Amino acid sequence: MTATTTLTAHAVLLDMDGTLVNSDAVVERCWRRWAEEQGLDPEYVLGNVHGRQGHATMAVLLPDRPAELNLADNRRMLAQETADTEGVVPVPGASALMAALAGLPHALVTSADEALAQARMGAARLPVPEVRVTAERVGASKPDPEGFLKGAAELGFEPQECLAFEDSEVGIAAARSAGMRVVGVGPRAAAHNPTVHVPTLEPLRLEALANGTLRLHVDAAR
């Protein structure tokens, strides 16, 4: 039996990793190397990396480490991740969602920098939104709401008029702090009380109404 939840909005804000793009293979390779360099348990590190900018994750894992070392490692790891696209694929349903959003108000809000966002969206063969809020454009990483607030403002809408799509605890917290409803995507999102949760993007159907309202239908088996 299928139940359908319907949400309305005027704009959509999309996280990238884990939401539109499955980049877990690359993330795991890079962060395992870093964890081993630091003498940390790789499994513990991997449980904390999703959603934040790399230097912010490092600050959580090694709170006494000088910030300049975290920033240097962050630059090095961004270069590694940008060059490594093996195993980067679209989340099921991402291509259809991006096609449905073509010409409608939407933005990418990601903790990746511009180069990494371009590399991963390209590897997944997904169109890159014209409006992008990447790491270079914010002063604070998720869970700070700055990125989502900036994305809404650039699209010309109030936060409560937007739907955010997120997969991680910190991303969901950032969107909620911005005053947005959240579509939680994938297994990481389920435990963090998004407005609705979907295992992939496949259960979604987007409808654009004549008055500019976007209507999102979320089909869920029950």
C-alpha cells in the first residue's frame, strides 16, 4: 500500500553529496587515509564526516589541533577528492528530479567547493544549477544555516517558502535552523526527523502550478 504526502513551496534547495550524488566511495577512501595519518579510528571518523566542510569535521575530531593545520589538510583533501571520481554516481531518481526542476527556482547548497561540486555533478552526469552556494561563499559550515539562507535569498524567496533536500544530521539541522522544511534522503537522514523521509529520490514527483507554486508528491510504502 502506498501513502502520498504532498508539500508545497516556491523554491528548492539541494544538498549534493548523499542527496543528489552518491560519493561515499571517494569520501571513504580519502577520509580513511586522513584518519590513519592522524592515528584515529577510521570508522569513528567516517561517522562524523558527512555534511560539514572538511576543516570543520577535523575541528570536531581534533579540537585541540591548530586551525591552520586543519585548513591545510582541507585544501589537500579537496584536491584529492576533486581528482578522484571513481564510483561517483547519481542517487536513484536524481536525474528525473533535476530534469523536473529545469527552469524552476532551485539552487545547490553544498559543503563542497566549486571545483569539487563541478567534478562530482559532472561525474554523475547531472546538470549544475545556475545558483550555487559552495564552501567558498559561506563563512560557516553546516550545521550553521548561512548557506541555506543565502540560497533562499539569491532565489528571491523567504526561507519558509523553500524546501531543502538533505541527507546528513548537520545538513538537516542547518536547514531547520534556516526555517525550512526538509526532505530527508537516504539512510543517514532517517534518524534526524526530517519533514518527510525517502530512501532515494525515486518516490518523488514534482508539479509546477500556474501560480508559481511547486507541489512535491512523496510516495511512501506502508
